[in-house]
Amino acid sequence: MSLAQAVSTSDLNLSSRAIAYFSMEIALSPQLPTYSGGLGMLAGDTLRSAADTSAPVVAISLVYRRGYFRQQLSEVGQQSETDVPWTPDQLPAAGPTVTLHLQDREIHLRAWRFDVIGTTGHIVPVFLLDSDLDANDAWDRKLTDHLYGGDSYYRLCQEAVLGLGGIALLRALGVKPEVYHMNEGHASLLTIGLLEERLNGRSLSEVTDADRDAIRQQCVFTTHTPVPAGHDQFGLDQMNQVLGTDRAAAIEAAGGLHNGLLNMTYLALCLSRYVNGVAMQHGKVSQYMFPEYKVHSITNGVHAATWLSPSFQELLDAEIPEWRIDNRYFRSVYGIDPARISAAHVKNKQRLFAWIARRTGHYFNPAVLTLGFARRVATYKRAGLLLHDPERLCALAEKIGGLQIIYAGKAHPADNAAKALIRDVYSAAAKLNSDSLKIYYVENYDWELGAMLTQGVDVWVNTPRRPYEASGTSGMKAALNGVPSLSILDGWWIEGCAENSTGWAIENGETEELEANSLYNKLEKSIAPLWSNPNAWARIQQHCIGMNGTFFNTQRMLSQYITNAYFPTGPSHFTVEAHADSDEGYSLTENAFVPAIK
Ligand SMILES: *Cc1c(COP(=O)(O)O)cnc(C)c1O
């Protein structure tokens, strides 16, 4: 595949781009290892919808010459990692080189341009910052090599490249956006870059409230997780060392320190005029976490053309071709014979099984009910809940005429607890696999496998510990392809679940045991009987697309960002008071977020 485009940077009308989107990771192409998981996918899907709708967006990220990583799993499920080196030389260079003053040195940066091209040809250029230049010393040249690798020093330097380097690059390219969108706190140093620019050479010690307010009016911040590890923090010594005492003082004066640490979430919060979580529930949880700031909600989506299987694209192109420009046409899937939807799904299932057989030599039976569970392996996502009661699971599989469960997911290289969870699934599979139950873990979950799985299984399973799943988007990909979910009521599923129509809710329980019980009950009493009735199942598949595909897409999501966050039309956004004494009745205990009992 050729990534290079014939368009020159000067043809892109950069000076009229009103929105600058900053993200630590962006999934741009299945061939490029510039993302790790959901955050990067969301960023990529957002930009793909921006291109489709001709939104005046430019984006900034890092090039990651050695990628995230490729996952290998041993016979017992022990994960090992290898780099995914690539050379950006196939992309057009963005032109100017910029310098970033860090510590006692200058870091020189260039950028490569990746064009996200929309259905009508509109281009959203993404500039990937790269420090691998002769002018830099050996260590600095590796600064844009690894996504989420290295220590906190490496990470802070990378965030400086993204935020401060990104602003410098935009200016060198002649881009002067009206809105800067920080996709997660990693990008929040851009606020300091904007302050520096505003002071125009004067010391940051002279920053006034009015200066900060001017920056705030331009900034939008999306927070993506209530999990504490997802909120970057750095020691004050490190902040001073890397950023210098002037910037450090400006960060402190703005309110970017929290509990004696530089906190990237707080830095973004205190210098943004609009803050949001990524599903309605996550907005509430974030409001509870940050009562001093007003937190809105804009529920995530997925880019339909990216995640719809070829068989569904063919069907929809024939019946409602306008879906490509306007996703609201998914609603008219109700005018399509449900049997044709089922037939498109059968193709996806066969395609997935053929793909797995080709790669691994493992064969699945297309006639058997198949569950999919694939996501970043993190303890709160509880990959093991489905296997909580092995005896019950085996008995259930036999009773309903067979069950296949396909797992996939990468653990962060430094997360040993998560790596142990993968080994647990392996050992359960070794013990439980039988004629009626087949459990299999596919290695190296990535874009391609993610698409295959969400299109090809029969039911998508998600079992996070509440309230830690901020949104989740894989279930949305499944829904678009007529695949219902069986999930804990957390994140997007609170909005997406219509029981027995778009899927099933695992009932909230006080213990894992109760939740696992509910999961098994739903499988046995609700799902299996419907599965054995093709007409009823086809209706469910139709509802998934008609009800959820219509809404949980990035086209709807981006339009909400445009009207609510980027260019709000009403005054309410500026006058709503912070919910300091919110009476929502929520409480965050150490491992569960549950509505307080009144
Ligand atoms: C969609 C996707 C994700 C995010 O899915 P979640 O539901 O948030 O876990 C992560 N990784 C890949 C490869 C994906 O395609």
C-alpha cells in the first residue's frame, strides 16, 4: 500500500483550519503501529469522520518509529513483545523543522504528514512529530520511537514534544486554529505552549488571569478514563528539570498541580473552557472526580466505513447507499429483509474462522454459538469473569449444544498482573476444552483482528468492573455488524442496551460471583433460546444496526463536538455552575462505583 499522496502541503488550505486535534496516539492505517488501543482508534475514527464531513481539522501526534509492540504468546500464554519498526519516509515531509527548548538543550523536530481522506476527497492532515534528526543527540533521536514505552522522564519529554512541539509546528505551517482539542491529558502541555506564544518573549512569571482566560477560551479537553493510572502524573523535580522553572511556575499558578504532583488532567481541566467524558455515565463519574469543573458528556462512536465488514458494506450500498455520507440512514435497515442481514453475518463468521484457521491451525465450527472477548488486558476489564465457574460453564455449553469463546488482547509490557490474566485464560482453556466447549486466545490483537472479531462472532462480551469502563467502542463495532452485546452496564452499554433487542445486560452485583451468575443465566435462559430461533435472532441483528449503528458512530459524535464543544451556539455552556455539591448520590469506593443507597 502506498501511503504517500500527491497533494502538496500548500494545497491543504492550512491557514483556514479552525480545529487542531492533539492525541498521543492515532490509529491511521492497519499498516502503521502508531496506536495501542481504544484511545488511538477513537482518534483515528474521529479524524476519518472529520474528513468525511469536510470539517476543517488538522491533527498532531508522534511518529513512533518502533511502534507499540507485536504480541507473542507462548504455549502457556506468556506474553513477549517485539518492536514494530517502520520508516515514515514513504510519507510526505511536512516542511519546516521546529525546535523545542527543554531542560538545557534544544530538541529539533520535523513532521511527516499522513492524509486522512474522506468520502468526498476532503483531507484531514495529521502531522507526526519526529525527533530522529542528525542535529539531536543520540538519546533525543529516540524520543519519538516508542508509544507508552520508557520511564516517566521519557514520557514527560514526549508529552512536551506533543504539546509544545505541536504548537510550534502548527505555527511554522501557518495554522492558527480557533479551537485546540486535547484528546486525553497527554496533550495538555499545549496550553503552556499557547501561553508562551501569547506572552511573546516575556517571562511566564508575568502571566495574568486574563492571559489564562484567553487560552481557556480556545481549549477543549476530553478525559477518557476514571482509572487512576490513566491520569499522567510527574514529580515536581522532574517537572522543573524537564520543563524548566518558568513553565513549572506557570503550571502551578494555573492549577496544574494536584497532591504535590504535576497532573496532566488537572492542567487540561484548569485551562479548558469545555470538558467532557466519553459516555453519559463517564461524564457523571468524571464530574464526581473533578467537582470544581463542569464536566459534560459526549458519547463515543466508531467510524462506520472502517468497521463494517465487506458483506455489510455490499448489502448497505445496495439498499441505502447514502449511509456513506450520512450514518443516520442506518435507521432504514428496518426496510431490509432480516434474513439478508443474517446472511451477511454468516459470511463474516466464516471469514473470521478461515482467518484464524489460516494463522493458527485452530478450527471453529460455524454452526456453534460463538462469543468474542477482545480488549486491552487490564485487571478492571476482568477477562476471567466468563470463566468464573468452570463447572457451570461446561455444563451450560453442553446443555445449549456447544459454545465457542474467542479471546484476544495485549497486556502493557510492564503490567505483570495483566500478563498473568492471559496465562489464566490459557490454563482454563487447557482444562476445559471439550467437545462442547472451545476456548481459544488469538495472539496480537490489533486493528485487523479487532475488525474480524467484532464482525464475525455471534455475541460480543464485556465484563468490566464498574465504573471503570469509560465508554468502550468495540461493542459499537459489533453492533454496526449486527452483533449484539452481553455486557456489564457500564460505559456506552448503559445507553446502548435494549434487553433482548440489542443485547443483554449482566446484572449489577455486589460480588464477581453474582455477576458471573447473571452472565451464565443470560446465556442459558435468554441468549441460547433466541439463538436457536433464526428469525428471532435476525431481528436482533437488525436492531443492533438500526438502533445502535445509527447513533454510536463518530459522525454523530463529531457533530456533537462541533455544536457543543468547538463552536457552541447557546450560552448555557458558559453559565452552568460546577457541581461542587452534586447530589447525584454516587460514591467511589476503592474498587466499585455504585449509586449510594439513600
Ligand atoms: C476498538 C478497539 C479497541 C477499543 O475497544 P474497547 O471496547 O474500548 O476495548 C482497542 N483495540 C483495538 C485493536 C480496537 O479495534
